[in-house]
Amino acid sequence: MFFLQQLILISYYNMTWLYFILVLLATFIIMEGVTWLTHRYVMHGFLWYLHRDHHQVEPGFFEKNDLFFVIFAVPSMLLIGFGVYNEVWWMQAIGFGIMAYGAAYFLVHDVIIHQRFKWFSRSKNTYVRAIRWAHKMHHKHLNKEHGESFGMLYVHKKYWEKVRRDKMLMAAKKVGYAPEQQQ
């Protein structure tokens, strides 16, 4: 009987870890949609005054836009804290999913795209080039209107195609830069 109880307890904890990981991953994926909506309707909407300096560069390392890091970090910390304190695994999983997305966002947006830290400055990776191009197209709009490409980790097909086309042109012509094709 004791062995059976132990086996049930082990199975319960293994399933809880599986659910924890699934909720964490689902939260990470959902955060791309949350980020898109927030970026499109909040950052380019009523909180434009915090996001403006990200499009209209001002001197200094920090931007008002960096406050969005705190805005997203607060629910993550609260969910992790309340989840740990009250032993609610799903709150912890959601909090850690938001935190994981925040870490990926920092790596992609601040390190790879804007190169605030010079860690991946010469990447020829297709994904890195596509995400940089998508973000460049987003930043061509200096005001909050008429924007495009509001997501962060998902890259629209047209940017992948542009980067692949450029790579083929560069390989064929042996040039360092491939201008856009006129349509």
C-alpha cells in the first residue's frame, strides 16, 4: 500500500511539472499577442509619450520607453510571488512565462535589433536579419500613426522573403549590400 501511495504521489508531481511547463510555454506564446496589442494600441496610443523617444532618438543610454520593462515585470513578479506564497503552481508558471518572454524580448529587441550591447552585431542568420528588417520598417514611421510590424519575436512572411531574396542577390553578385527590388 505504501508503495502505491508513493507511486501516486510521484505521478501527481510529474504531471504537475508537465502542466507547469505547458502553461509556461503557452504563456510565452500568448505574450507575443499581448505584446503586439500593447505595442499597437497602448505604446502607439495613449502611452505614446513614453514610447516616442524610442522612435525619435534622444541622447542617453536609457529611454522613457524602458519603463515598459517595469510595466511588464510587475505582473510577472506578482504572479510568481503570490504563486510561491500560496503554493499555486499555475500562477508561478504564468509569471515565469511572462519573465521568459521578457528575457527573450530583451535579447531580441535591445541586444540583437538595437544593439545596445554589442553581442550579436554581425549575424548573418536569416531570422536575425528578418527581425531586424521588420523592426527597421516599424521605425521608419517616426510618429505613432501608420505603423507596421508591432510584434517582437514573430516575423511576418514578407520580411523572411525579403531577406532570402537579398541573400540570393548577394550570393549571385558577390556584393556586400543588395538594394531592394523595385516592384
